[in-house]
Amino acid sequence: MEVMDAIRQRMADGRLSPGDRLPSIRRFATIMGVSPSTVVEAYDRLAAEGVIRSRPGSGFYVSGTLPPLALADAEPRRDRAIDPFWVSRQSLDADAEMLKPGCGWLPADWMPNAALRRSIRRLAHADDAVLADYGSTRGSLALRRLLARQFAEEGIVAGADQILLTGSGTQAIDLICRFLLRPGDAVLIDDPCYFNFQALLRAHQVRIVGVPYTRNGPDTALFAEALAEHRPRLYITNAALHNPTGATMSLQTAHRLLKAAAAHDVTIVEDDIFAGFEPDPSPRLAALDGLSQVIRIGSFSKTLSASVRCGYLAARPDWVEALVDLQVATNFGGPSPVAAELVLATLGDAGYRKHLEGLRRRLARARRETADRLAALGLHPWLMPRGGFYLWCSLPDGRDAADAARAALDERVVLAPGNVFSVSQSAAGYLRFNVAQMGDPRVFDVLKRAIAVEG
């Protein structure tokens, strides 16, 4: 019933926590616009399920333990075309014939497969321990040292002991959330932002607060207002080649963000997964902050292989110590030694740097060509990114991206509609395109028909 669903929703999004008192029967009846008897029935049924409990003479309270979280029920049901899980499932489960201009990775034949094959052949001669043992708690020391040298080139001073290898970039964020957050805490993210940030935060039962994103980074005035109003524990962002917009944070915005975050004791998680696609390095929060209140995360899934799962985080030493314990508890050690050795060998391969240089040139051509072809259909980029493979485009004539996504899926094409990325659901008129996945001309034929569908 509606009243029970409303209470469960408040518990799922953190507005009601274990031990909290529920509104009085009369007050909740007024809030919901129902009769008091309806609320009485709802409270009685929830009490029978053990979700809430009655204290005679005091009222109803949320039970000390909550039922297991069902992500599908963590917020009101939405059209699957604007659901982050929908986009992920359609992209990940697509067969070879499905076209995926909405997915978030490069085609397999754009990856450094020759270097990977050389690394795999070398791995066949590795020690038995690499092939058979668990990973160490921090992950490969050699790979961590390589990352530390790369960080030094960006102005980030971090020893190998400040770097923790993880199973993926997503796992790195999950560990940070486990370490710093509790259900009901507030977390700031960009609006729009990478949709899996929202999905992961929902799993941690926190309050998600969006900050509008501009061409220079988050709106700093609204960022400061959100800090004062919501008292968040974390802010999660992409500083370089922002997903989905492709924007790059300006140095001025970075300084203002760090100053505001320090004043409110907010930790910033900087996801730098697209760094390899930049023609020249842009300002990094981790470098400006010195890993004091900023945690740097990344992985190799976009530039090297999404199949060889390995990520990392860099943070202050005491936090890394605590995160090591969490990784042992949840993963029993670091990432697979096989994965770490493959990443290390491929990063050191003579052909890998040349591959990245060629990839940046290829993507620059693809961005220009795709933007021209989309413009012919009435779709225009919000900006032209400095690098990477995303174009964030507005649809013509008030068309709704969710309608376009449904129509395209009927023709076996996966699109990424704007509201998937938007906390405020204010991006219905946008689509994110992956220019590397636009090579098949059928994409544009299907897209032309899809955006002709009335919203």
C-alpha cells in the first residue's frame, strides 16, 4: 500500500534510520492525504513484518535492524530507459550484433591487444605463486612503484605505501564508501555525472545530492551552498574529461572547490580514469591538495583492457592502512596477481605508449566526424572535449532521450539517455555518445528514426 511504500522509501534513502521515531498517526495521515485508519493499518502491518516496532505511550520506531536492501526498491520505480542499471545491463549483456553507441568503453579492436598478447605469453613463464596464490593485501609492489613514478610526473608525491591496488576502479570507490560513510550520510556528485556513481551510492543507502556541472567544473557557488545545507561526507567527481560531458575542470574552479571542501571537512574522491586520453595534463585536485583531503582513484579498463580487472587508489597513509583491512575483509587480498602482472607488463611494453598516442589521434578524428554527422540530425554537442570518446549532445525540438532509447533498443541499438546521468532528472533532452562505437552507419539510420518518435 502507498503508506507502507512511503515509509520503506524513507528508510531506503536514509531519511529514517534504526531507532528513529515515525511521525504520529495523525501527522502522517495529513502528510499522505489519507485517513488515520489507513496509517494505523500500515503501521500495524510494518510492525508485524518487524520493520518498525511500537513503544506503548511513545509511538512507532524504526527497528534496530533494517531488512536487506533491494536496489530495485531504493527509490520509486522509473522507466528502465532512464535507469542506470538498465543501461549497464543492456551494454554488458549485448551480443556481437548489438550496436552500443551508449556504452562506456572502446571497441575491442581499438585496444592494445598485441601488447596484451605479448604480456600473456611472458606470463606463462611466471613463478607458480603468480599463477596460483592469492594477491598480497596491497597488490603488486612493482605496479605500485610504477604508479608512484607516474604520479610524480603529475606533481603528486606519493610513495608506494600510499597506493592500494584494488579489483577495479568501482571497487576502490566501494571501499572508500565502506570506510567513510554510514546510511543516511550525504554525498555530493555532479549533475550530470557517471551513472554508476549513483548506483553504487544507492547501494550504500546514502543521501545523494547533485551539484550542477558547468563547462569549467561544478558550479562553485551552488557547491558551497550544498556543503552548508547538507553537510556531506564525500564529493565524487571526474576532474579531467568529465563523464558524461567531456568538460575539463579549470584551475580556478579546482582551487575554489578545495578551499570550500577544507572548510567543511569534506573528502573528495577524484576518479581519474580518463587521464590517458588527455592531449596535455589538466589541473588535478590530488596534486593541488597533496592527497590530504583528496583520494585519487583510477583503473586501466578504458585504455588497456576491461577484461583484465585492476584498479587503484592513492590516499593519506593512515587511510590506506584502514582500507587495506577493508579489502582483506571483502576481497581477501588485493587484485589477482595475474591481472596485476599483465597490467604491469603491458604498461612497460614498448608499443603501449605509441598505442596511446595513436589512440588519441584516432579519437580526435572520430569526435570531429561524429559531431558533424550528429549535427546533420539536429543533435549538437554541449561542448567539444579536449580528448576522450564522449559527446554530450542535445536533442532537437524538445525530443525526450528516454523515448529515443526505447525506440533504438527495438532496433538493437543501445543509447545512453541523459536522465541516467542526472540526479535532478533535468537532462531528458540529452544523449551521451561514444564516438568510438559510432563506426557502423546503421547507428545514424536508427538514431534518425529514434529521435523522430514523439515524446
